[in-house]
Amino acid sequence: MKRLLVTILLGLSLILGVRAQTKTLTFNDAVKIALRNGVLFNQQKNNLELNQIQKLSNILGLGPTLAASTSAYRVDGNTFNNNTGQVVNGIFDQMNVQINANWNIFNGFSQVNRAKQYSNLLDAQAFYINRTAQDLINTITGQYLQVLLDAELLKIANENWEALKNQLRQVKEQVELGARSPVDEYNQDSQTKAAEIRALQAQINLINDKALLTQTLLLDPTEDLEIVKPDWDINSVFAGKTEFKELFETALKSRGDYLRAVKNEDAARFGMNAARSTMLPTLSAFGTLYSAYNHAHGDPNVRPFDVQFKSDNLKKIYGLQLNIPILGGNQNLQNRTNYVQQRVTYLNNQLTRKNVEVQVKTDVLRAHQNMQLYAKTYTVTIDQLKAAEVALQLESERYNLGVTNFVDYANANRVFVQAQTDKAQAEYRLLFQKVLVDYAVGTLKPEDFQ
């Protein structure tokens, strides 16, 4: 009795252990894991903090600068008395306070352009993060789709292999009874072995593509992942038809890579204007408020702190400064070089924006046409599979009765397996086509998969 109980417990523990190693992975889970573990995506999110600080710094640069300084010290020995014009030996305590203010009134709008430049760079980085997330979802979509398709093709290959093994057993029995020639057995055995090879190859493809998916998600490759087919209605995927022109207009308003290119172009234009400002005159206002207190030990005539600090030693300096660059040698040449460099950057960003616009149009057109063609393909494969299934059934009956030859039967079986494969590929690709269209248009939202 104890042995039986121990055996049952061990068996249950093994079963539970095997089940614990199998992990169900839905498409939404895969997207969430990818966004959480994506290296490039999280790096760009970190870079956004730097862009925010740069924008704030340049906006604050539009205002005045204000700084205060103070010092207090003692002099023991000879010192020069400013009031009497004599050198005096003794102990002196001194303290001073100074407040400086500067305001750049006009510098060719350099700081204004810098603030606009970094504001656009911040927007560009935000759009880049959005597109990086969409790129990651698109990558996961392709890999997840391939694993699902591999699993379905493996199932088809195994079913075909089992069917041919059953057919082989029937042929062997007929050969033993003398109803068939031995060559039919060899032909059937060869076809069965070929089906086994296809099943093994399908399993290899599944292992390789699943390994690629786990690597992208940064998951433990030793875990046995069970990929789940999304419960999306395939009929609703292509139910709402949208014209290409409307999709393209939406893409120009939504695609993160295009909007990033636009913002980078604007940022480069403001950077070029800021660089040109360094070759223009500048006008700035400045002001200084200074006061001090001096105390000579042993001198009965030392004035009180209030008198010295608030009246006698108080000094105010303020004015305007105009700087006109005329000849500056290397500095003026460097300013000119910086301007040309910023101008080239602006022109290059213009070309980048135009190139991205063409790419967006191409992506949207391809996704739109693929959606329509995959819908038609899926409809055709359904009819194809029905016809191939009936043909195989009739051909199998004729083959078992000895009315037809092995070549016709093998061809009917091959056509049926191919029809199953075509239908599976069309179904799964159409199922995920909505995600791919949203990716091309730029309306793919990561929060939809949370």
C-alpha cells in the first residue's frame, strides 16, 4: 500500500513538474514583455530625460542671469587704507557682498532659436520613442506569427504522416493477400518516409523560430512556451475597408518616424539661425550692486556697520554693452564654419524628411494592397481545401479498389497537403494583417496590448 501511494505521489509530482515548465504566451503578453525588456526602446526613453533638461535650460537662457558672492576675511599686518592713503599696521576684519545681473537684450535672436531648436528636438525624441515601440511590436508580430504558422504546419505534417502510415498498413495487408503488387508497398513506404521527413523539418523550423522569439523577448530559452492563437475574428480584420489616400493622410499625421524627421528638420533650421546670430552685433545690459564693511582693531573712529554697509561703501554699477564683430581672426572664421555646418545639417534633414515621406507612402500602399490580396487569398484557399479534400477522398477509394494507380493517389495527397498549408498560411497572415496595417499607418498603440 505504501509503495502504491509513493508511486502515485511521484507520478503526480512529475506531471506537475512537467506542466510547471510549460508557459503559455499570448500575443499581448509577448508585446508587454518586449516593451519591458526592449533595450533600444528603454534607452531612448532614458535619452528623453536629457532632451527635457536641454529644452528647459535653453528656455531659461532667455531670461537674465543673477549671481551673488560674498567674502569675509581678516588681515593681520600691513594694509593700505583707502581713506587716508597710508599703509597701516594692525588687525583688520573685512567683509564684502556683491550682486551681479546680466541680460542679453539682443543677440540676433540666438537664444530664441536655441530654445525652439531644443523644443523640436524634444518632440522628435518623443516621436522616436513612439516609433521604436511600434517597431518592436512589428518585430514581435512577425516572429509570433511565424511560430504560430510553424506549429500549424507541424500539425498538418504530423496528420499527413499518420494518414500515410495507416495507408501503408493497408497496402501491406493487401500485398500479403496478393491483391497488390509489392512495388505498391515500396512506393507507399517511400511516400510515408518523405512525410516523416517533412514533419521533422517542420519541427526544426518551429524550434528555430521559437528560439528567435524567446531571444527577442529576453526569456529563458529552456522554458517550454505554448504560443496561443489570438481570439480575433478574422472576418472583422478586413471588414472595414479604407481607401489608400485616407490611410496615407493619416500616416503623415501619425507615423513617428516621419514626424520625427519633420521635427529634426525644424530643429536644424532653428540651429542654423542660431549659428548665424553669432556673426551679428549683440547688446546686453549689466548691473552690479556692491557693499563692504571694514573694522580696524584698536581704532576708536571705526564707523558703524550700518553706515559703512548701507551708505559709505555702497556702490552701484549699471549700463549697456554693445559688441560689434569686425575682425576676429580665427573666432569669426569659426563662427562662419559653424553656420555652414548647421546649414548643411538643415539641408540633409530636408532630404531625410522627403525620403521618409516616400517610405511612408510605400509602406502604406504595400500594407493596403497586401490586406486586400490576403483577404482574396484566404477565400480562395478555403475553396481549394474543400476541393482537394473531396479529390483525395475519391482518389483514396479508387486506389483501395485498385482502379487507379499510385501516382494519381500520391498526387492527390500532395495537392491536399499543399491546400492545407496554403490555407493555414493565408489564415494566419490575414489574422495579423490588421496589426501590420496599423504599423504602416502609424496608429499602432502599445497601450492597446497592455
